[in-house]
Amino acid sequence: MSLLFGRLLYNPAAIGILKKLLNFLIPISFIIIVVTFVRFDKVFQFYFDEGVYLMRAYLHVKGYALYKDVWMDQPPLLVIMISYLFRIFGPSAYIARFLVLTFSALLLWAVYQIISRTQNILSALWAVGLIILSPFYVKLSVATMGSVPSIALAILSIYGVFLYQESHKKRYLVLSGVFLSFALLMRFFAAIFLPAIIYAIVMIEKKRTAKASFAARFVRACAWWFGALLAVFLYTAFVATRIDFSQLVQPYLLGRGVRSHVNQSLLLWLIKEYDVVLLVIGVFILLRRMKKEFFLVPFISLVTGMLIFCVHRPIWFYHGLYIFIPLCWLSSFGLYALCEQIKIARENKSKQLGARDIVVSSFFCCALILSVARIPSKIDRIRQQFQQTMPSHYHVVALMKQYGKQTHLVVTDYPIVAFYAEMPVPPYLASSSIKRTLSGLLKTEDYLDIIRREQPELILFGRYPWLRDAIVPRIQKDYALEYEGPNGKPMLYVLKRIKDKSLRDKR
């Protein structure tokens, strides 16, 4: 068995066939497995932010301009892409989630491509497996949120630079710049990968040319790369969408005092993945002869991410992906080193292994065994995440649809319910995120002003108790309670004249 494995591992023809198969199997298999076992079409919502993204896209389809009409504290690309899909298929949470799942599959494909080209197939498969098993990855792969698409496009940008290294064709630099621009237009946190990409370009040009011409070639390469990045970004920011950067910056500046999710911190993220961290520590300490131009790309990304999240507040669980993916990439070098050690031992059977070689091989064998032993617990963790689903409110959606023909607007702090009912919310309230609310950018008076001015037929409270408690006493004259859930979540109020008319029609 070991002889067969060895022949397969180092047979060029077998490796070539396997690479071609895996190029398609990895993304397609991931999509099929997730669609089969997760059944995300049946889930009302995975996270509150889904409602924000879905409602923004729904309003955009209705003709509201992003930033000008729809208040946005995120870059626009994901909302624009979802809105185009809504125009083709109609408003659907499933379509939006499938789009994010496609980006997740592309992320895994790009990671596999980079590592299989710079290390070997086993290391690439190992990294892909660790990413899938990392905290919240699968769940975020089917949630309508921007982190997974942003990282996917950033990794595709890195892959473009690696393709440029192989062929030195400028089109790969242009593609890389375009992909990172798209990544930034998904989430600005994609800038975490920017130093690593610049470093990779430096190493490529330094290795390729003599010192006398290095500077000129580096400047030329950067001009192609940054030119493509800036052209796409500036066109989107100032022509296609006209981003209001004050809406993007204010929540981050004012939201530093907002509390993070429970048990979310950089240290806790690393503790949860202690087996992967152990592999990475081993790579740092034990591996001296490493291909530095490859090793330092994920290392720089990891360090940049850790520095940013040490100072950034608040920290949310989905920020952890910007740490876990470079970490999993770095850990693959441990398996690669072990494979190389086996290869050297096979080629030099007469040569005895030195003490250092034995220590390195033993350490990585133990670390890999530990990581494999943790796979069942990680799968259980993923299963538990999907079991802890948020409550469904399809019954409230049904109640709202009864007033559909008479309703032009819904005021709510829970936009996903209005989305399922296919009813618009005031564009200013579409981004009713906790960061915007607690930072003071969205106040109770804003809701009351819109209620007085727009006279919405329906008012739904589902997320913020303090908002409900402040507004309910001031609307009871004009609105009647239609539905109240456990602990007042959710509460649906209907304009009294609409409710009375509906009762008369039923008679």
C-alpha cells in the first residue's frame, strides 16, 4: 500500500491527471455537499446582517440609488450583484445565498491552485480541508454577507500574481489588480492581502531581473497592477455607484465603543484552532530551507490581519476568516516538508537520517495526527452551528402579506421579514445594523420622524427592545397591535384605518 502511495505521489503522469480532476472536483463537490446537507433554502435567516444585504438589494431593484437614497455602511459590489440576480430570478434569499456559496467554492479552488503549484497536491488538499473545517466557514459560505466573497476575490488576486510569475504575461497582473479591486468593493478588509501581493510582485521582479533593471521593471509591473485596481475602483466609486465615503467611515470611527460578539477576540480565535497554530509554529521553528517567496505571502497576510484586528473595534466572528485562511495556508507547509522528507529518504535509501530530520519529521507527524484526530469534533461544531438557527417568522410574513395591496412602506428594525413579504422599508432605515444603532448614527427619533412623515401602513419590531419600548407608546393612537411574539419579539403594528378597512372587506 505504501509503495502504491509513493508511486502515485511522485508519478508525474498520475499527478497531472489528478490535478486536472481536482481542478473541477474541489469547487463542484463543495457546492454539491453544501446544497445537499445544509438545505439553506429552508432557513429563514442565518444572521441579522442577511436582512440588511437583502433589503438593500431589493430597494436597489426598486430604483433607489445606493448611498444617495439607501444608507450604506459597506462597499456596494455584493448588493449590486444580488440586485442583478433579483432582476433575473426575482427577490430570493436562496439566489443570494447561492451566489455567496459560489464565491466560497472559488476561494477553495484558488487556494488549491496556488498551493498545488507551489507545493504539492496533498498540501493543497490539506489546506482546503482545514479552511472548510475552520470556525463558521461553512455557515458563512451560505449566508448573504460580504466576508467570504471579499476573501475569495483577494485570493484570486494572489493567484493572478502567481500566474504572472510563471508566464510574466501582463494580463495576469491586470486580472490580479481587477480582482483585488472587486474584493475591496466587497469589504475594505480585503486590504489585509495588499502588502502580501506587493511583496510577491517585488520577489518576482527581483528574481527575474538583474539588480540594475529591477527598479524599472518593478515600477512597470506595479503600474499595470495598480492601474487596473484603481481604474475599476474609481469607476465604481465615482461613476457607476458614487460611493458616499462618509457613510463607510463614520460607523468605524464611532463604533469603536460597540461591544464585540460574545467570546470573540484574536486570542480566542487562535486557541480554537490550536492544532493549526501548532503546525504553523513548527513551520516557523523547524523549517530553515523554505521557499521564502511562497512562504512569506500567507505569512505577511496573517501578520497584517493580526495587526489590524488587534486595534480594530468591534470584532465580529466573521472577521476571523481573514486570520484562519492564511493560517491554514501556512500550516500546509508542514505537510509539504514531511512529504519532501519522505521523498529525500526514498531517493537516498543508503543515507541515514540526521537527528534534526528525525525531530522535524516526528513533530509534523504528531501535529498532523492531532489535527486529523480533531476532525470529528470540528464536524460536530459545524453541525451544532446549523442546529442553532435563528427563529423563523414565516407566520408574520403571512400576516404582512394580507395587507400587501394596501401597504407602500414598512418601518422596521428587522428588514429580512419585510424582504420575505416583498415590502420595501424606508431607504434610510435599510441598514439598521447594531453598529450603526449603538454608535448613534441611527436614533429612535429617526424612526419616529419617518413614521410621522411617511405614515407607513405596517410597523414591525423584532430586534432592538429599547427601540420598541421607546416607539410603541407614541404610535398607539394611530396603530393597532396585530401580532406579538414571545417576549415581544416580533411585534407587528398595523395602521388602524387600514386594519378597519381590511375587517370591513372581510365582512
